[in-house]
Amino acid sequence: MKRHQSSPIITREQLHLFEPGLEDVSSVFNPGAIHHEGRIVMLLRVQDRGRRTHLVKAVSRDGVRFRIDSKAFPITGLEAFPHQVYHIYDPRIVRIEGIFYITCAVDCSGGCRVAVFSSSDLESMHYVGTLNDEQQRNGVLFDQKIEGRFWMLSRPNEHTGPDGVKSGSRIFAHSSDDLRSWKEEGLVMEGRPHFWDELIGPGPPPIRTSFGWILIYHGVATHFGGGGIYQAGMCLLDLDDPRILRARGELNVLEPREMYELTGQVPNVVFPTACVPIKSRSDGTIWMDDDFYVYYGAADTCIGLAVTSPRKLLENSKAELICKE
């Protein structure tokens, strides 16, 4: 990935919110983003000085300069959520059959859950359901149904680091008829001990290409001490059966190098959460040389922007075909 010359594109200084406690926010990072009505709409993760989390909408015509709302994004239906909610964060956005679906991590009295919300117009979002009632994070929906069912990738929180933070090293596939009841479909991939992606989790929603689904995922190298180094890599999943891993990059495609990635609330972090094609095609498929924007959280403090294409990802990650049936 190549960093855009304007990166970081959104910092805390650009937010001017007029709600109590949000006049002077601490950070903005890990956004969801999608094309809508000729613009790119983004949902920002914003933290206030009480470390409370809010979602805030931002809109752009060019994908670089954003007009940011002055109030928090409305969320309804949370009375149906099975636990007391503390924070809703890290949104990922897809459009399926004309409806926007937003998956978020939810910190709650039961731990961390992946929740699904829906929206008809991206003016508000309504709680739909939860990916099972168990410790999960980094839930991403595929942007079209596969054999009539919704599909999602997620990462169980099975690993507890030395600082007590929960993470994980395995990505699973799930399917559902209604976004409320989910069936686990199987293991997709695992972290690689001693290398750049010891701990892993899905990044943005998978990207459909003619030769497979490209998944950009984050990998954490924990063997360097400290809090680990968050990087981004790629793999290729089968178009018809996303449980099948067709290829996986040997190298990362983005790592912390700039000062705004190396220093901040959580140092040494690049954390992609959104991919948006610069040139949108009617069938949703991205061609080999189609450039797209990758939006990522940098050091849990600001939002970075990088540019890449399927060909660049496959070639520069040294992805090798895996024969897995």
C-alpha cells in the first residue's frame, strides 16, 4: 500500500462537536466507509476525554477531504441487546440488497460481542442482532449473499496478552438467514507464530474480485515486547466458499513507519477497517488494476489513508496459492 500524500486525513483537531463532553475529543480512528449517492460516507470512532466511545458521520466527494458532523450518530434498538452496553466501536459497513449493514464491536457487561446494525440511509442505525453470545471481535460481513445466506468473518477473543487485553489468533466463517441466528461454518486461517501475524483479525469487509475475495487483515507481532506491532496483510478466499483459503501473503503490506503511526494512544499501530474503490463498478467487483482507498486507524489516535489495487497486494505481499479444498 502507498500512503496518500494527505495522510493522516482526519485528526482530533478537525472535530468540532457540540454535545456535552465532546467539545474537546482525544482521538478519532478505525472508521467504516462506503460509497453512497456519489459520495464516500464514513463512520468515525471518536473517544472523548472520559474514554467514552462515540460514532460520528463524515462525508466526502473525493475520499480525502471530509465534512464531519457536529453530533454523534444516532443508534436505536439497544434495549434488545442482551447485556449492558459500555462502548460501540470499530464499525464496518456493507450494502446488501439495498440495505446498509454495520458490524461493530460492543464492549458490554458480558465482555466483547460483534453486533449487527441496519440503516436505510446512513442517517442512523438500528440494532439487529449479535453474532452468537460469546467473546468475538472484528466481525466483517461479505457484501453479498452466498447461496442465499449472509456470511461473516470474525475473530474469537481466545488470547489474553500480558497486559490483560483479549485478542485472538484464529478467523472463523459464519452464515445466517436473518443476521440474528448464526451457524459457525469453520476455521478460515490462523496466526503464524514467530512472524508478523502471530495474532490476527479481519480488517475491512472482503473485496470481491473475479478470482476470489481479497481479505485485508491485521496481524500483530508480539515477540518484540511492548504492546506488539500492528500491521496489515492480505489473503484470498474462494468466491463460492469463503472457508477455502486460496492464497496468503508472506509479507505485510502496511506497517507502522510514519510518526503518526508510531506514536499515539497505542504506539506502533496501523489498523485497516475500510476499503472503498476509487472507481465504483455496478456489479461491485474490483478489477486487478482498480485502485481503492484503504482507511486505517493510526496509533489509535488519527485516521490514515493508503492506496492500492488487487494486483499490487498480490505481488507485493508475495502471496502464494494454497491448494486447500
